[in-house]
Amino acid sequence: MTDWVFKRDAIRTFRFVRCGFDPATGVAELVYAFDDGPELVETITVPGAPFALEGARADAVRHALRLLHLIAGVSYYKAAVPEDIRIESYAIDADTAALLTSIYENGLGEFAYRNGLNLHGRIRFPVSADEDMRAGTLGLRPHALVAIGGGKDSLVTVEALREAGLPQTVVWVGGSQLIRACAERTGLPTLNIGRQLAPQLFEYNRQGAWNGHIPVTAVNSAILVLAAVLHGFDQVVFSNERSASYGSIIPGTGEVNHQWSKGWAFEDAFGAHVQARVAADLRYYSLLRPLSELAVARQFARTDRYDHHFSSCNRNFHILGERPVNRWCGVCPKCHFVFLALAPFMPKPRLVSIFGRNLLDEPAQMPGFDALLEYRDHKPFECVGEGRESRAAMAALAERPEWREDSIVERFAREIRPQLDAAGLALAPLLAPEGPHRIPPALWERVHAHFAA
């Protein structure tokens, strides 16, 4: 295959070649290819091998592995977005194909917008199986596998589950030292899963592949479902709040949601699919789904245990040292939003100490905060809260002596607030839990009490 050359616009077929799992080593292989090009081999390594797999557990692992193979393929498919998709070593039914189409179309929404592509109607997964048998129960033990990302949200989940008395293991994918430090700070058992992308993908990018944002939470969700089945845990828990379901409104385009796979539509569809096709007693949910970003920020502010260990700044995420001042770039949408969301609930010196600077007193940062407010700009393509949350937080700060003279808060009060409906600026209504969720009812009763305290 040495003479095969990646030519994006000439590629006709994306192939799901095969997938396999070695229980002796804990290594899963996910194999893809374009046309008759070289195999693209991704590996996922789940610590804890060897795993004893037989009977229903082996069946569940096979179904979880195939689901992972199909979802993780989005990283490769996007390089050329060919119209023909082939699945070569197993078959899928109509329900699975519908789930995948939704994940690829919506999860690649920002990618398509930025690249001027229209993927709707283009992505068609081949249906060649009758309705799969429904998954049975595996006798999984009560234990939560909690995804941790180094930011405030997952730490709020960890502490709420700790308060509720649910055994938990914190898990992350990849080699981030920042996430490791956060995970170790929890004092809980940890699981670090390895993911190695096929090396050719980076070469294809240099050769003109389409590139951009993928639904990484969908991929990580599938990885964690496989890990939960292997370890016998009955819950996979993420920390996506209700604000994640709302995207950016682009004039002439409509809604494009950067964090679609963190939203309710994905969670509900994926969680139901896992129970139907992988294991009936495996629950996938976000513990924070009924909460707004501001409600999560209020919960985080209740303890200073993680003040100098967490970061939600994506820009610096992979190059950070251990010095707290370097955990935040201070100029990206995530830094802007987290600072603004925490400000109403945290003493000012504590917040400035976390970031190393007062972002609300830097006039050059106004355009960034305007985008959060959806003032003269759309919501940023980032995992940030709704515009109404940012407006309510800013309005609350405008009433507080310690904040109201800071340049960005002062300008909001003078220029922007008079244009807004005062009834829409109240903070309290945004702090009440509401909306659908997949949290087990008995657990939600305990957690709800914790959040309301």
C-alpha cells in the first residue's frame, strides 16, 4: 500500500474494517480505511487486565466494542467525508444506524459550518441486520465510573456522589497531567484509559484532510461504557449541565451546537441504546443535567479543595505546568465564562487568586464577554453557558460594590443593561433544578437534597 496517496476529494468510501479486544492485555483495536488505502488502527487500553469474559459478559463487551468502533470512526470519517460508508466485519440494524447518523450529523455540526459543508442527507450507515436481540442484565455492582476532565463540573459531581454515599472511580482518557492531578486530589480510586489515534491521520491533515471539531464526549462515552462492562460497574456518569443543550444561533444558518454530544438529545439516545443493546443494568447519565452552569458554579464555590488544582481552560490544557497561575490563559471563552460564572458565588480575592488576575477589569477583554452575553455577537463555539446566564451573572455583579466599578461590569451597567428586559436578569430562577434527566430516582433524591442545601 506504499503507493497509496491521500487525495481528499477523490476518496469515495470510508470503511469500518474490523474491531477486536484482547482480554489478556485490555487493548482494543479499532480499524478503519479509505477506499483501498492503508489500515488506520486506533488503540484503546483499559487498565485492569486480564479480564475474564464469558457468556453474557462477553456478549456485552462485543456490543460495547462495536458501538465504540462505530462512534470513534468520526475522527477518521471527517478527513474526507465520503458518501459511501461500509461496515465490513459485522452488521447493524436500523436503530443503531439512526443513532450513528444523529451523532455524525449533529456532532460534526460545527465542523461542517466552519468548512462550508452540508452533511445532512450525506451520512448513510448501511443497515444489513434485523432488530438485534435486547440486552440482558449482567449483575453489575453498584459503582459509578465518573468521567473527570479537570474542570469544575466533574468535581461537583464527585463531591455530590461522595455525599450520597455511592462508591465511585474517577476515570479519564489520555495523558493529561492536569487531569491526573485533579483525579488524585479527589482521594478516590482512579482509572486512566489510553487512547492512541492512528498515526496516518496526522499525515492526512498535512495533506489537506478536512479538519475540525468532533463530538469527543460521544467517543469518550463509548470508551467508558466498554470500561464499565469490563470492570463490572453499573453506572457511567458524566457532568454535563442543561446549558449544554443550547448552541450558537448563526444568522442564515440556524443553531450550531459546539457541545452537542454533551447535550440532552445525545445523552438520552445514547443512554437508552446502551441499556437496550449492551447491558440492561448499565446506566449512562449526567448527574448535573437538571442544573444550569450557574447552579454548578454555585456548588463548586462551596469548597476550596480544588481551587489550585482545576482548570477549564482548553487553550492551555495540554501544555500546563503545575503552577496555578498557568492553569488559565485568561483570554479564551472558557476562562471568561468560568470567571464570570463563579464571581457571584465566590469572594473576589479568592477568585482573583485562582486566575491570577481580574478578567472583569481588563477593557481589552470586552469583545469576549460581549459574545458570552450574545451582545453584537453569537455565543462562542465553546462549552460555555447560555447567554441569559451570562447576562444574569453580570447584572448581579453590577449590584455589588466589590465588582461594579470593574471596567467590564461598569460598561455593562451603563451601556448594555438598559437595552435588556430587567425581568430576564434575575439570578434565582436560573439556579433551580429543572428539565429531563436519566439519574436513577433514588440517587436523584439524595443528590437533589445536597444541591439544595
